[in-house]
Amino acid sequence: MRAERRTVRVDRFETPEMFRDYFKERYGPTITVYKNIAGEPDRVAGLDAALAELARAGDAGTGGGGTVLEWEYLLLTARRAG
């Protein structure tokens, strides 16, 4: 078994708000949270702000006119013995 830490560069979002909207519309767990708080506008606004801030805080700041994020993940590779 081998574990490697890797990163992936995510540079498809022009703004932090585009990042928020992408996850709000396309990522299952985020969609579920929004559905669960749909009747609470203050909580929806808070989550909107928090997701945009997450992208803003994680922006690598390369100055290319868009939001650039470097996401870390763990690649685990295992082989069956024999």
C-alpha cells in the first residue's frame, strides 16, 4: 500500500461567487444543505457568504484575473498480495 499527497490546481472560476454557485448547483452535499435551509433566508445568505469567502481565502492570488485554488488530496494505491 502506498499513500501520496498531491495537489490539483483549480482555475476554472473567474470569481469566488462563481465557485460558490458551482457548488451550490452541482455538488450533492452542498445542494442538500441549501435544500435544508431553504426556508431560512438569513442562513442561506450566511452560507452564500461563507462559500464565497472560502474561495477568496484559498485563492493563490496569481493575478491572472480569476480565482486559482490549489486543493490537496491523498492518493492511496493498494495491490492485492499474491
